[in-house]
Amino acid sequence: MGSGTGLELRRNDLRSNVLENPYWITSGSLEKGADDLDAVLFSFPITGIGFAPGYGTNLIKIHDFLFEIVTGYVGGTPVLTIGLGSIASDGVITTVTDITVDNFILNADLTLATPGWYGPTTGNTSAWLTAMVTGPSFGTAVCITPAATTVICVTGYLTSDAAISAGAGRAHMLISEVPSAR
């Protein structure tokens, strides 16, 4: 893994705040074609009113994180982690710069061949879960500040020692927006 060619999996149609805080956002499907790519599942750009997602400059607090395996990942020994990266802007993705490749979900949290819902498990040492349990509850592992450039994104890192022949899943994040006067 490393900074490499990006893969577009964000779903802007499900990312506007139509409910009270907190609310769930859901990524596009992370499928076998994402093998060895840095798949952007969510991004957090500064946006104006009327744009989806409409975060503006509000601080994004991450309350919970789940990964749903819809179709089991098979082919070699698949490995998946969900972490943080950044992209130059919220436009077309060409390169993802890795920040913390296992910020949310570790491969040990998942049974990749078995459909189901998975979250951080006992023994998970991800930065997000550690911060949620021990604090600080508003540190960089659990909060994202929207930006116009060097936009923070939640990234899926799927690899295998052979070709992945099947698999699909999607990320779900429970977030709230902390209003900003900036």
C-alpha cells in the first residue's frame, strides 16, 4: 500500500444532512476491482450551501464506524483495512496520499469471506477506537476538518496475494457536524 492511483467510490447522493445530528453516511460498493488501489469511500471538502455534501467548515465528529460485507471477498488471501488519506482537492481523484491506513477498521476485525456487519472488535488498536475509549474524544483520529485542498478522505485498502475473484462491501459512518464560525 502507499500513495497510488485512486479509485472513486464516494456516493454524494447519500451524504447530505437531511436528518438531525448525528446521521449515517454510506459509501459506494468496494468491489474486487479495488484490489491494490486506494479506494476513496468518503471525502470532507469545504462546500457552500446547497451543495452535497454540505459540510461547509463544520468540524466532522465520527461517532461510529461499520463495514458491511455484502458479498464475501475470495481469491488468494484478501486483506482489508479502512483508514485515512488525503486527496489534492475534491475533484477527480488521481492520487491518494496515505495518512493512517488502519485508522478505523483492522483486517482482524473482518471475516472477509462472510457477509455481515463488522466494526472494531476487542483488541482493535486503531487510532479511532483508541481515541474513543481513552480520549481525546475530539482529537484528529475522531474528527475531520473540511478543507478546500488536501481534503481528508476515508480510504479502503484492499489487497490480496492473488487475484480477487469476488467481493463487495460498503462503509457506514455515524457522524455529526459541529458548527463552525469560520
